[in-house]
Amino acid sequence: MTENTEPTRRNVIKAAAWSAPVIAAAIATPLAAASQPYPSNPPTRTRLIFNTKNATDTNPWDPYLNANKPEIQVIVAAMDTTGGKPVVGLVTFVVVLTDSAGKAHTQTFAASITTEWGATPDKTLTFKGIAKGAYSVALTANAVGVTELRDSITGKRTTS
């Protein structure tokens, strides 16, 4: 009795079906080993701008009014420039006014951006007891997943 040693079409298909997962695993294993894991802290995106930033001398020095505690008002707000999802959410602001005497006055507040392309409402901060002369205001805004935003304003307290 003579045995047929040539492969049948059925045996070829069966062998291919069994070897496909083995070949796929053999290709995927080195690729998976070479790839970097997804970071637990994904990279931040630049999304914020200060859409309102202003510093005003609200109590000019006037010897007739005995205005010996001059004030500077700072108005600040931030806006999402990308309109991406998820929305920015809570933004924490730090505003530091440094007067001509070198004294730093700090105020912090939080506001939310609740929609795409949204903005925080304008916030007015009043700094009291500011020395006459030049001053600078450092503005910082932080939100989760967003690159920290920094800017500054300079001005001068009026003198008598």
C-alpha cells in the first residue's frame, strides 16, 4: 500500500490557521517590549492665556486727602485658547504685587472654566498700603493638565 505524501488543500489551510496566532504573537512581542508605557501623568498642554490683566492706581497720592495707604487694583482673568476636551475646569491664580519698598503682597483665588473656549470671570483684587513709586505684578495661573501660565504687569504709584 502506497501512502500519499503530498499535502492536501485542507491540511494546508488547517496548518495556516493554527500558525497565524503564533506568527502574530512573535511579531507583537518585540514591539511591545520596545514601546514605552503610557505615562501616569500625561503631558500638559498650553491652553491658557490671560485675556484680562490690568493694574490701576485707585488712590493716587493726595496730601489734601491724607491718602497715606494707597491702593492698587489688579483685574485678572484667564481663557482657554484651544477649546479642547476635557474642559480646563478649576484654575488657581496667584497674584504677587511687589512695591517700590520691596514688599511683596500676595493674593490667591480660584475660578472655573466650565465650557470649551470658556474663560474665568474677571476678578478684581485690591492691594492696600502700596508704597509710592514703581511696582510689579507677577501673575500665575495653574490648572490640572495645563501648562502653567505666567505673565507680569509693571506700573508706577503717582507721587505728590
